[in-house]
Amino acid sequence: MIEPSLLEILACPKCHAPLREEADATKLACTDPACGLVYPVRDGIPVLLIDEATGPE
């Protein structure tokens, strides 16, 4: 689980929209419907690299 204070300042590297934590806490999703990239969280660390992101699920 990502700390709420950290989640408040994280943004999508591609479009700069806020991110939300997915229910299983292993991914962060962009809140912009036009972008919708999903970033992995590995060992509790968000991997905010566009190359590592997947499309919307």
C-alpha cells in the first residue's frame, strides 16, 4: 500500500494527471481517461516509467 501523502503528490509521467491505487495495491493507474496508463508497484515502490506502463485494463 502506498502512503496517502505520497499518493497525493504522484502524477502520471506522460500526462501529469493524478494517479490512483488499484484495489490489489500492485498498480497505480492514471486518472485521465484519455491516457489511462497503469504503472506497476514493485516491492512497495512505484515504477513510474512510461516504458514500464501498460494500457488501461
